[in-house]
Amino acid sequence: MIKAVNTIRLKKGMADEVAEKFNQAKSVHTFDGFVFMEVLIKENTGEFDEIQVCTTWEDHSSFEAWRDSRATRKAHESQNNPKDGKAESPILGTELTTYEVHVQHHPAE
């Protein structure tokens, strides 16, 4: 398994609003190889807020297939929906990191 962590740096005070956008299941939840998602809000931040969107996948190829499909869809959306008149984005920056899940413990039964 792998875990993909998208760290999103936000304007101060925007973490809850942005994190709420992940409350409803999206297409990623139906994608082959998807295991689960977590959205983490960093506590005690200074100048900016930070959330991490963590998805766990059965393998790299499943994650890459989802990411490729998402990139294609976003490219088509941006061509069809120019950003004229849209509100300013609260996102200051993002960083995507992947990890191999080496050990995972579950509660004893």
C-alpha cells in the first residue's frame, strides 16, 4: 500500500471552510485501488493554516491512474471555465508526497 499526502497551505482562518469541501464522498472514493481518505487540520498554526488530504491506495499504479485521470479532467475544466469573476483562492501552496505503508496496526480484537 501507499499513502499520498497533499499538504495544502491556506490563508489564516480558512482551514475549516476548505476542509468541509471534503466532507462529501467524491469520485476518488469509487476509483479502483482506493482504500480510504483522511483530512487532517494542523493545530496551533502561526501565519497560515494547513490541512493534509491523505489518501491510501493499494499500490502506486492505482494512485497514478487516479492522478492522471484527475489531471486530464482539470485541464478540460480550465479550458471550459475561465476564472473570470471567481473569488480569490485561499490556497497559498501545495506539496504532494507519497509514502510506502511499511507497518499498519489495528486495534486488538
